[in-house]
Amino acid sequence: MLFEKILMTLLILATLAAFASRSRDLLGYLQLGKDEDRKPRDWGRKFKDQLVVVFGQRKLLQWSIPGIMHFFIFWGFVILFTTIIEAFGAVYQEGFHLPLIGRWGPLGALQDFFVIAVLASIAVAFIIRKIQRPGRFRGSHVKEADYILVAITGIMITILFTRGAEISLGHFPYDTRWTPASDATAALFEGFSLATREALDTVFLWWHSLIILAFLVYITYSKHLHIITAGFNVLFTSERPKGALKPMYIDIEQMSEDDQFGAGKITDLTWKQILDGMTCTECGRCQSQCPAWNTGKPLSPKLLIMDERDALFEHGPALLKAKRSGEEAFQQLVGQLEPLNPAVVEDEVIWDCTTCGACVQACPVNIEHIDHIMDMRRNLVMGESRFPKEMQPALQNLENTGNPWGQPPQARLEWMKGTAKQEELKIPHISEAPNAEVLFWVGCAGAFDDRNKKVVYDFAKLMQIAGVSFAVLGADEACNGDPARRMGAEYVYQMLAEQNIQLLKEHKVKKIVTTCPHCFNTLFNEYPQFGGTFEVVHHTEYLAELVDKGRLRPKGEIQKKVTYHDPCYNARHNDLWKGAREVIEAIPGTEYEELHRHGHTTFCCGAGGGRMWMEERMGKKMNMERTDEALASASETLAVGCPFCNIMLADGVTERHADSQMQVRDVAQLLLQSIEFHPESSVARNGNGTEGYPATQETDQMTGQAIGPDDPQTTE
């Protein structure tokens, strides 16, 4: 007995020493990364994330069967940690039990339940991995997962047999009425002698302990390191809004060719990005949701993170050794490192990303894939001037004319003329209407793309019908900078952002409405990074508000089956999807049909992340994948709430020769159609929001307000 205690003590000490040595190296790897402020500030949010994401397994439960499987395995380890303590305690003391709760029947019942639940979950995991073989596991270290599943199975079986042996020997601390599984296992020992049962108890107890000790060391060298790091990765998740990128704060006047931008080598990744790599579970959920991967592109968010981690583990030992030798030796070795692109991650992988956020949404451990990709893009664009050739004109246009179309500023007013059959809108410049209810941010697509000119015209018409006092920036408006930022040209973005923020502040703008989710996201989530904080509303939400308040009253029936495509930068990045549906459902006669992928799980049209200005050279075009899904819904109208989605999906319908089968229309256009059939269904209002004259009366084209018979304006 003394020998067993000594041997177990030595094994525990050796295991802890190996674990501590590996942990020291892993912490050292984190210190190889660049510094990044991830100090938690909103502790309420952090506590909620730990409860919901880590302990509640919310993101895993988005996938019902695999989620439930992992839920039981996770909570099995939490609850069954008590059996691990009991097992090691039993080596040192026969009949050992936990203080206070060690004889509590409900604890014994929980232990029994989770042993069976974990074993059942392991069986499901093997069926999924070995029989179903889903594509999301492609590229994962499958053998590592197999080893871990076998080890967990061994742990569960030895728990059961150890408990059964203890029951047969009378050492079991719980009332067996609470532990039916263990009690059933004890029946297997009834035919053995006392000596044999004691020997079997010792064998199973030691096997259990040895597997646990080996498991503890092995996880630090495998993808199952996430067991340790997941909680920390969730804790240090960015507190930025979901749609906001990490700012760089470039001093444009002091920029030089020697400046380092983004991530060019593995040591240019931040410590949090390195922690992301250590936390990757290789589950492939990000990969399965990625629109690029799903349409035959090289980009897999999972493989990207794995490639970075593998490169770190390959070069990490030498880098740590050099760093401990001194800064000069470290910098010399860093200078010899291979570049991240294309040695670790191919350039094409980086440019395939639409920044739609599907990967981040799906990741069960809050890995921030977009930050990795954007830092590499920034290095390629600003550090190496290496990017897809078709980006060059768009970036030059953004610098020279303030819009990617390359149009002169005065052309931003052309949309107000409408078509030949429409009256020209007279909308004041913000300087002429400083007390306007809202500023209408038209956006580049709304101003320059012919299809979207009709959308912004119709939306402006709706605001006039509703009696909204609004103004525009006209020729003074410049691109918000989203395309430049997401293409990696942070300096161009910052130039545009600072210019726009200054202009908005000069005119004391408080509330902005826009038809573009990208404009919305940038103005609302990213301009505050540079001192520009404004109230920003997307037009679908604004229209829903106007309808709800009775300022717009759709009465004309549209006998169409309608479905709605959620823009990524609304639904996924900003949790906005209700407004569009409320507007559509308020239109009489419409039959609403939800697309298979909608809301948080929407599928990207392919234009985000600056990809509107790039070519898709591999696989199926993303807009065609989404178009095919929309056509399969058998809807007659595909409603959209984004100018880029409008372009991409309308082009997709045309390419499928399905224009007679499905129309692509903005939510504003559908609403206006219903109202224009019955113009008396709307109510004009004056500037302070009270009801004015019926909307069928003549309206002032500058303010959209009704002109009554006694109004002095009628005599002008």
C-alpha cells in the first residue's frame, strides 16, 4: 500500500512538471505576439459570455445533435471531476469520499447519469466522424480526436468499473438507490472472491488514474488544448461592436515605406490571435458556413487558423530560445522567418473573404477570424503593395474622387432627377436645413449605380410622403471608407473617415438614415473609433418605425410571394432583421416565405469585404449560389435591403434567365408600390411629428411637408 502511494505521488509530480513545462512554453508563445489591449471592461458582458458561451454551450447548441453531444461531454467533465478527486483520494485512503458532499445521494446520481450520457455522446461522435464524415472535418487532425475519444471512453468505463468494485467491497460512499448504473456494474463482480474483487478494484483505479494523467499532458500538445484555453479566449473576446474592425490610427503625414502594417510574419500576429490558434477545436463549423469555401474557393477559416498555429508551433521553440538569449538574437531569427503570405497562408485565401462574419458567428469558442485576415490584407496592401489588380482602380478612385466608381462629386445629385416618368425631387442640403429631422446618407451605390438610384429615389419619396424633414450632403458626401478598409487600405479609409466626421460635426448632424448596411455599420460602429459618434438607422428599420407610427400606411395589395435576403452587415454584424420583415408583412396581399438561410445564418451575396471590386476566379460565384437558393424558394419577389445585394442578386437572376420568374426589389420599393396605389393611405406630418394635411395634398418638395390652403407658401 505504501509503495502504491509513493508511486502515485511520483507519477502525479512528474505529470504536473510536464504540464507546467508545456504551459510555460505556451505562455511564451503568447508573448511572441504583438501587444493588444484586451483588458475586460464590461464585466457584466464577460460574465454573461462565460455563462452562455462556455458553460451554456450556446454556439454549439446551434447544431442540435453535435451540440447536445458536446454539451454532455463538457458537463460530464465538470461533474465527473468529482470522481477524479475520489479516485486519486482512494489511492491514499480506502473508502475516501469528498468532504461535505461526498455522501450526498444526488451527487452520486449526477455522476452516474453523466457517465452514461458521456458514453452515449462518444458513440454519437464516432458515428458522425466515422460514418457520416461531414465535410467540415476536412483538413482537421482527425487522429488526435480519435485518441481523445478513446481516452474519454476509457475514463468513463474505468469510472463505472471502479464504482462497481467499490460497491461490491462495501467502500462506495453513496446510497446505491441513487446510482443504478454503478449498482448494475457491481453485479459483474458478484461471482469473484474478495481478493479478486480487491485486485480488480486496484487495477481499474490505476487504469483510471493513469489515463487521467496521460490525458492531462496530451491535451497540451493537441487540438484539445481548447479545454484549457476556451474560457480565456471567450473572456478576451473583443468588446468592439461585432461589425467593427480593429483600428490602426495611422499618422498619414508621418507614414514611410519602412512602417510595418498588419501581419507579415507569425510574430506580427497579436497575442490574442495566437490564443485563437491554441483554442481552435478544428470542429469545422466556421468552414461549413463560409460562403467562399461553400462555393469552391481555397478559403477555409478553420484551415487558416490551423496553418497559423502549426507555423507557430514549428518555429516557436527556436523563437523562445532566441528570445531568452537576448533581443538581438531574437530579432535576427525573426528576420529569417518565412512570410505569412504565401508561405503559411496563400494570398488567394486572404482575398476570398467577404468579411461576412459567418465564421465568427459559428465558432463555439469565439475565434475572431476576420481580424486575422484583415491584418494580413493590411500587410499585403500597405506593406507590400501586393493585391488583386482589379482593386487598383477602386482604391485610386477612392483617393482621387471619394468614391470607388470614380464619378465626380456633382454626380451624387443625379439620382434626384428620377426617371423620365418621375418628377425631380428637391431635397435641401444639410446647410439649408440645419434643423432637419434626419440626414439621408445616400452612399456611393445609391448615388452612382443606376439600379440603386431608383431605390434611394423611392426611399426619399417615402420620407416625403411620411412628412419627414430630411436633408442630404449632396456633393459634399464622400464614401464612408468601408471598401478601402476591408480591402486592407486602412490609410485611405482613415482619410475618408476623418473627412466625413469633420463634415458631419460641422453641420451638427445627430441622426443619420441610410439604405446601405455597409454605410450603417461604418458610420455607427467604426466612426466612433475616430471621434464621430452619431445616431444611425438603417432604412428598413426606419420604414418599419414610420409604418408602426402610422406615418406610412400601405393599403395597396401586392399579390406576390415574397422572400427576404438578409444582408450580412445587418443581420449578422448588427442583429438587424426585424424591420424589413415588419414592412413586408404590413403590405396587404403579400405571402412571406423565409429563405432556408436567414437571420444570423444568412448567406453572403459575395460583394462584402471589398469583393464588389474583385473577380471570382475559382468555383461557383457566391451570388449565383444565393440566387439559386432564392429561386428554389419559388418566391416571385426577392426583397433586399442593401445596394450591393441588390446588384449581385439581380445580376444572378438575370444570369439564370429568370427575370420573368423573380424580381429583385428593395423593401422601400415594395412599400412605395403599396402606398402609391392608395396615396390616401399615408399621412403627411409637419416637422414636429404631428399629423398635418392628407398626403394627397400638394407637398413642399424641399421638406416633404403638406401645404394647406391657408399656408402662406401657397401664395408664392
